[in-house]
Amino acid sequence: EAPEPFHEEVHDPRRRDFINIAAVSFAGVGALAIVLPLINQMNPSADVLAQSTTEIDLSKIAPGQAIKASFRKQPLFVRNLTPKEIAEADAVPLSELRDPQTLEQRTKPGKKNWLITLGVCTHLGCVPLGAGEGENKGPYGGYFCPCHGSAYDTAARIRKGPAPLNLLVPDYKFDSDTTVTVGAAA
Ligand code: FES
């Protein structure tokens, strides 16, 4: 049997599709190669959200109170610790902590009463209670996650329950005694 002529093979629709797809993909990769360095240049951290910051007015948060704000679409807790709550946090030996950190390390110098953390449980991401009037602060006086019972202390450090880590402290800086910008490097 004679072999099929060459032009028949080129007109096979499946083969044509393959050639077209290959050409389009190749063009796509080429375009990405040009665009990616531009994106990286505009956004060195490669995190689009790194550009957004949240300003918090601290003047409305009384000692002993914690408020819920939002930062990059996630809940944010801002807490004004009382001297008693600070003393409670300082009294805990680091050896008793699952994720050992002092309150000092979790706050800014001279501003130990201002505790700013994400309101995202480090177990599976529920929003813990305790940053709102009358909310359950849990057995350690900080925050309590109703999903699986993780309890955080007044420095928002994990003390009981399945969460492995303390509530995360985001980058932030004081603009004045009464304003902080969350998401900005200090
Ligand atoms: Fe908070 Fe599980 S998500 S304890």
C-alpha cells in the first residue's frame, strides 16, 4: 500500500489543532516572560496585598477593651491591655508556652498595652471571640475560639486547645500616640 501523501497529514484536523495550541501556548509563555518582571518591579514583595494598610484610631479603645477591625480582608484585633492584664501576661514563664514569646516581643517598645494581632485562629482559621463587648474571652482572659476550643491569654498567646501558634502580630507602626498603621514597616 502506498504511503499517504505529505499534505494529507497536515490537513488532519487533530494535527492542525495541536499545532495551533502549541503556537498559542508558546505565545502565552512569551508574553508572561515579558509581563512578570514588570509585575515584580511594581510589587517587590510579589504580594499584591502588601500594598494595602489599615489605619487604626486608638483613642476610642478604652483600657481592657478590644476591638475588631479588618486588615487585608482579614479580622484584626486591637487590644488596650490594663496594667493587670500586662502583669498576668508577664507572670507566665516562657517554659509554659507552646509558642514562647514575651508580651514585650509582641508589642512595640514603650507601648506594651497595645496588642495588635490578626483575629484568625492558628488552628483552622476561625475568628476567636473576645474582641467585642461581652464576648467570651476564655479561661486565659484573652481570646477564645469557639470552633475547637483554643484559648489565648492576654498577650494572645495560645495556652490551651489545638491551635499550634499565638495569634499573629502583623507589621505595624505608630504614627502618633493615638494612631497606628497596620501593614507598614516600623
Ligand atoms: Fe480555632 Fe480550631 S479553628 S480551635
